[in-house]
Amino acid sequence: MGATTIGALIGGAIDSMSGEDSAADGAIIGAITANVLKVAVPVAVTYAVGWMVLRGISEGVDQLFGGDEADA
């Protein structure tokens, strides 16, 4: 099953627990949320990994060349 289908099933189930007659609106919201997360999560992970790499390079350069001594 695709993420959209699973999102729709979960959204419909959560919406039907509230006692409404139709779970269709919850399914639509769940499907949209799943599609947004399919894009947002990889972008956030890529940003975090890139930030950590740049931070590590910066720390390595500071240790290699004595970082704060150049500022004094």
C-alpha cells in the first residue's frame, strides 16, 4: 500500500472515532497529510545532514588551524 492510501485509512479511522457519520473528510485530510510528509520529511532530513556536515567541517578547520587564535 502506498503512503497516500495508508494516510487515508488512518485519517478515516481517526475521524470515525469522533462519532461522525462519514469518514471521508478525515480520509481526504489523511491523504493530503501523507503526500505533504512524503516531501517534507526528506527535505528536513537532507537539511539536517547538510548542516551537520558543514558544522563538522567548520570544527575540523578550527582544530586544524587553531580557530580562535587568529581572531586575537
